[in-house]
Amino acid sequence: MKIAVVIPVYNEQTLLPVLFDRLIATPPPTLPDGTPCERVIYLVDDGSHDDSPKIIDELAKRADTTAIHQPHNQGKGAALAAGIAKALDDGADAIIIQDADLEYDPREHDSVLAPILDGRADAVIGTRFLGQTHRVLYYWHSIANRIITLTSNMLSNLNLTDIECGFKAFTRDAIKDITITEKRFGVEPELIAKLAKARLPDDQGVRRIPLRIYEVPISYAGRTYEEGKKIGWKDGVEAIWCIIKHNLG
């Protein structure tokens, strides 16, 4: 089974090498019978202004790593769209999204992918609020996240706890027909809305089987704005609009 790790990168020259070293030091996931998966890493530079593009090109000298360079900064959603498209073109059976800022630990790929690898799930959403270790940060961010997640759940009829979590994984069949249109952080609610609407074909080839969506608790080492956190209150407002647009549109 071929697992693609898609990593969007924007001005992460300090943390990207640390993330990459931690990722390659972690063995690829294994199937339930113990067979190791093939792992391919896609580093997508989103028009960085620091040394991230040079670092990506150096890291991509490994046979299992591919560099993708956006012509200019477009946002996380655009970077993910480019990385996922390339992974699908290369024959990935499953895709996991890993942010470059180390807020999410690549050593937890096994647990995030487990419901997919053992055949229970078509998509897995990480959650920072179901029991794993997490850094305590901004109260109003947590309130905004709950409002965003509640709004999404009401319109998608899912029962998720953390739709804004960037740790997500999908089977090829779950993601291949989803077109990402949001360029920035609106990609998170867009993906949830489109996963909720997606249908797989039944024995007659009719698309009417809902995706099996699982949540998996993850640890979270969030950053402060002084440490480089990029999402702001405007992105929260955009998220509400994206929820309405992609669930009701």
C-alpha cells in the first residue's frame, strides 16, 4: 500500500528540517498483517520568502521525497490541492496531511492512519480535544473552534469535535473526486463539508454509500503568534462562510 504524506510549507526554514528528520526517523506504517507500507513525502512550497524552497530541494534528493513549488504564495488550500493532485497522479492509495510547523507530531501517523489501514475508515480526522497531550494556549481560539465545529456539524450532520484540525487522512477513493477550491485556511471546513457529501459506488455502481469517517485523538504542540502561528480572527470568519457555502451550496 502506498501512503502519501503531503506537507504544505510556507516560511518554515527553522522547523521544516526538524519535522523532516522526525518523519523519516519514524518507520512507515504497517498493514494489519505486518506488511510495511510504501511511504512517499510531498513537500509543497507555497511561495516562501525564506530558505524553505532551498531546503525542500535539498530534502527532495531522497528517492522517497518529491518537491513541489507554487509560483507564488496562494495559501494552504492551494498547496494541499497541488500536493494531493500529484500524490494521486503517482498512484497513492492513501494520503495524510502533515503541517510543517510541528504542531502535529509525525510520529502519530500510525494512529491517524490505523482506521484506514485496517479497513474501517475512508477518512480520518484528528482531534485535539479527546484526551491526548496538548499545549494550553488561547481561550478565545478554543471558543471560536467550538463555534466553527458546532456550525459545521449542524449543517453536515456529522458529530466531529475539531473540524479545524489539520491532521487528516483519506483513502484514494474518498479524496480523488473532491475538488479543493479554498486557497487559504478555509480548506479545513471545505474538506469536511465535501467528505460529508461524498458517496462511494455500491455494487451497481451507483454512488450512494456515505464515507466512513473516524476521529482519532492526537497530541498538539500549538504555537503562539510570536513563534510563527499564521491563522487569525479573519480566518475564523472565513471558516463560517466556507461552512455555509460548501454545505448548502
